[in-house]
Amino acid sequence: MTGVFDSCFATPGKMIPLVEARAKIRDTITPRVGTTTLPLRHCCGKILGEDVIARQDVPPHNNSAMDGYAIFFDDLATDGETRLPVTARIAAGHPLERAAQRGEALRIFTGAPIPDGIDTIVMQENAVEADGFVTFPQGAAHKKGANFRHKGEDIKDGDVILKKGHKLRAADIGICASVGLTDLCIYRPLKVAVFSTGDEIRDAGQPLPIGCVYDINRYTVLSMLENLGCEVTDLGILPDNLATITTALDQAADSHDMLFTSGGVSLGEEDHVKSAVNALGKVDFWRIAIKPGRPIALGEIKNKPFIGLPGNPVATLVTFMTIARPMLLGFSGRTDISTRSYQVPAAFEMSHKGGRYEWQRAYLKDTDQGPVVDLFHTTGSGILTSMVKTDGLVEISDSPREIKPGDLVTFIPYSEVSQ
């Protein structure tokens, strides 16, 4: 069976430029989940498993954009007031049950269907009605077709209104409802198992003996996966025991689409996670020229992807956002796996020697000239507060560069890499 990542990710001893790594992700990562059908009401946040094609026009008929009077434009006088009899009333959901006639005005309300032949709506603010007649001043309707909503002006029968692989938002649900859909074909959530290892790791709330630390990364990874719509299983903290780890991973691979950890996978002979993964499948070390973060461990267990992130908390978050996230999106069926960024003036000075991409934690500041971005005061990969107190990442390419205040830099808000 073809491997999850195949040989295109095997680069022993070589540092892959980030641009090349992103291209490989884009070209090779495909959905690893099937599709199902859900009622429309429960589809927000899900990923479309097929194109959505309209089966009717929206709106389905010409209708009024205003409360006012439906008339024939040519009945308006060109040199003074126009006075017409008001002969009928048309409300939304109540079409006129006869043909419209020249020389009459029809009282009409917003959303009401416009009778055939009528070509203009005069808004009620430009009219005076009394004793069964309505009077329009000269120029009450500045052009034929005023205040019309035309049949099919939003959506036409046969239009592809949403593409396969799109993550559904509230507005998307509304547009599907507008063409009468009751359910959608969506990708089922990616099932991901997450675990930590280490005899020194403790869960929050447990006593913390000397030499031990609370488990940070598992909680951040669990949260980020849930934000991406994954169905997550927390395997907890696995002890430093090869047999226990091997059994847990073997069982998890049978019931999940992917396995995830941070830290705990190294080139050392005593590393139990690496040994367990290799016993059940294989581990590749994909070295990317980036900072922060050491090589990301990519591998597979029973043809299920395995990703191991760096162990430092900041490196875990940053590499998840910039490297693992696009993979997860592709595995989940999404097509928009690229990260959106913005060009923002720098409020800092920096000398970058090049050779690898860097992500610097940064925050936005408002000035009279608009927002600028400044760097957090520390670059340590263990300082998690630097992620809490900032707004996003400044991405600096692998080319040498001198950054001066006012220079435009690439800024990635955290909001763009959290869903």
C-alpha cells in the first residue's frame, strides 16, 4: 500500500526550504476521511464533500426591494406630477391574481412578487396617497427598473454555489437554504488520537513532585485540533514503557484516522515512541529550514498518519499553525489549506541572516497612521506567555534581510491559523 507521505518527504540529512515543503504538502496531501449526509442545520463548520448546485433561481421571481407603488414607467409624466388610481395591494407571499394594467398603481411591499409587465417601483417616501389615488412628483422614479429585485439576480438555476472542500460558514448555510436544500454531503470529522509520554509529565490538578512538570503541549494540541473540527481522543500521558506505548498506538490506529504528539520522538535509541512507531509502521524525519522548531517527525502506523511536533511549548504551537495545520486541513478534505497573511509596517528593527524561515511572536499597535506590528521582547521557545500576549506571527523568509521601522513585513494573525 502506498505510504501516507511517500518518498517525497524523505530527505535524510537535508534541510528542506519551507517553500518546497509547502508545495509538497499542497501536492500530496489528500482527504483521508469519507463523506456522510447531515441535515442542513448541523452543517455549519463542516467541510463540503461535493459541489453544491442550485436547482432554482434566487430570488425565484421578480420582487420589490422597497415598500411603495408598482407601476409602468411610461405612465409617469415627464413634465410634472403623475396621479394614478391605486387599484390593488400586493404583499409578500400574496401575488396579484390578475394581469397588471397600464394607467394603474399597485400598492406593494418589500419582497412581494412583481406582476408581469410592471417595470418600476416608486418608493413610498416619494408618493402621496389619498382618496384612492397616489400622486408622484416629477422624477419620483429616476429610471425604469428602479427598486427591482430581478429573478435569478443572486443565483441562477444550475450555478455551482459552493465548491467541494469548502468549510461551511453561517452565510453558506443560508445560501443552501435559499435554494431549498435540506441536507448536505460533508466530510466526516478527522478522528485524531493525541498522547503525551514521559515519567516526568503530570496532568493538571495532580501533585507535582520535584523534577516533574505539568503537561502543556497535549492540552494546546487538543484545543487546536478541536478548533479545526477534528474529533479528538485524548489518550492521556503514556508511561515510558515500550510495550505500553506500542499497545496504545496499535489500538488507536485501528479506530482513528491520525495520531498526534508533541516531543518524545528523537533519534536516540532509548526513545520509546520512536521505537513503538517503527515497530508498527515507520517514522520519517522531515527536516524543514525553519525557526522555531526542530525536525517534525512524520510517519505512519497501519497507513495512518503520525505527526510528532517539537517539545517546546512555543515551537509546538508555531509548527502546528504553520506546518501541521495545512496537512490536517488536507486530510480533512479542505481545499483552502494556504495561510492568509497581511503586509503591515514594522515597528522594530531586525537583521535576518537568511537560510531559514523565522516566525517571530508579535503584537499590533495602533498609531495615527494606522496599525503597526512590534515584536515580543523575548524569543525563547519555552516562554508560552509570549503566545498569550501577542496577536500573531511575523513571518520572515529565508532570504537575508535588514528590517527597519516602517518596512512592510508579513503578519499572520492567530485567528487565521486557528480554524
